[in-house]
Amino acid sequence: TRSTRPQRLLKAVQKNATRGDPQSVISAIDHFCRHSEWAMNIGDEKVVNELNPEKVLELGTYCGYSTVRIARLLPPGARLITLEFNGDYAAIARQVIAWAGLEDKVQLVEGASEDWIPRMKEHFGIETFDLVFLDHWKDRYLPDTKLMEDCGLLRKGTVLLADNVICPGVPDYLQYVRNSLSYKSCYFKSHLEYTKAEDGLEKSVFLG
Ligand code: SAM
Ligand code: MG
């Protein structure tokens, strides 16, 4: 049977990237997505560089591209938990993350965000997150944000970074973070990964 796109992406990493070199893994994936097949990674245009977060949550791992981009910049001792409910994608991502040599910094958790967010405290000993990257299915951005609030996972200063707020778009989420007094929110214009279509990130700081 024909291989899947994530399997072909992993092959490109294994063929073209150096083990233990996150930048080469990122470059190999970018090259594959630009020249072979588009894939829903955050891409090489949007920059994710919140200063020195210690505890990071990523919603939506896919093949682990953004996981590698974020984890490689983390200070020693910092931890990134990434959630993915598709077992096939999670299996690929695990290998991509290991290829980049980042398995010590990254905990990939298989399952749905709505099931795992309420278990972060008891299961992973997380008090609050410093940075949350939202990049899973777009109808979950708003309910999962409210769930994180209810579970006490956000502190004053926690940064929510939401991808693809224009394309495909998350109008209910934007309406919420832009109008709520609990957030200071701003938009960073960019483009949909590997295309010229307008898209952007919304950065929302929780004010407590
Ligand atoms: N962050 C990745 C990157 O930039 O490289 C891309 C993530 S992709 C756009 C979205 C992923 O979220 C898919 O792999 C999908 O299976 C996963 N997903 C969607 N809804 C989810 C949920 N509620 N819980 C866990 N994973 C979810
Ligand atoms: Mg995205």
C-alpha cells in the first residue's frame, strides 16, 4: 500500500537531517514541504520565540515540526508537553523528535486535549504553563482555553500563542481573547505555511 504523507516526511528527515541537530531536522521538513508535499506544520515564516519559558504546552503535534522548533530554544531544565490524538501522527512525531535529539525536553502525550488538560496537575505535576501553543483543530481553541482557565493552568503572564487564526480561522476564539478583560491580545500577520495566503498568529497574555 501507498505510504502516508507523515511517513514520507519522516523518510525525508532520516535521509537529509543529521541526528541530534534540530536545525537540520527543521530544514529537511521545510524543504520537503516546499518542494515535495505541503503539510500542516507551522512552517518557516512564523517565529515562535517567547523568552525562556520553563513549562510549555503544545496542542496538536502532527509530525513534531513545531515541537522541534520550540523545544530546541528551551533553556536547560525546561519541559514541553505536546498533545496529539492521532496515533499514527504521534508515532511519526516521536521519531522526528528523537532524530532531533530532543526527547529529554519533550513529553509527547497521545490523546485528546479535552481529556488531558484536566489531568495536567495530577499526572505531570504542572502548576501553570508559561507558554501554550494552540495549533490543533480550530473548534477546540476556545473550549480548551476556557478549560485551561478552569483547571488553573494559566497564571498572570502566561502567553497563549494561537496559529492559523485567519486561515482556516478561529473567529470565536479571537472574539473571546480580544474582548475579554482577562487577556491582552495582539495579532502578528504572516502567511499560511509554505504559501502566499494571509494568515497569522494571535498572542494573548493572560492577565489573571
Ligand atoms: N503543530 C504542528 C506543527 O506546526 O508542526 C501541526 C499541528 S496540525 C495543524 C494539528 C494536529 O492536531 C493534527 O495532527 C491533529 O491530529 C491534532 N489534533 C486535533 N485536535 C486535537 C485534539 N483535540 N487533541 C489532540 N490532538 C488534536
Ligand atoms: Mg498551524
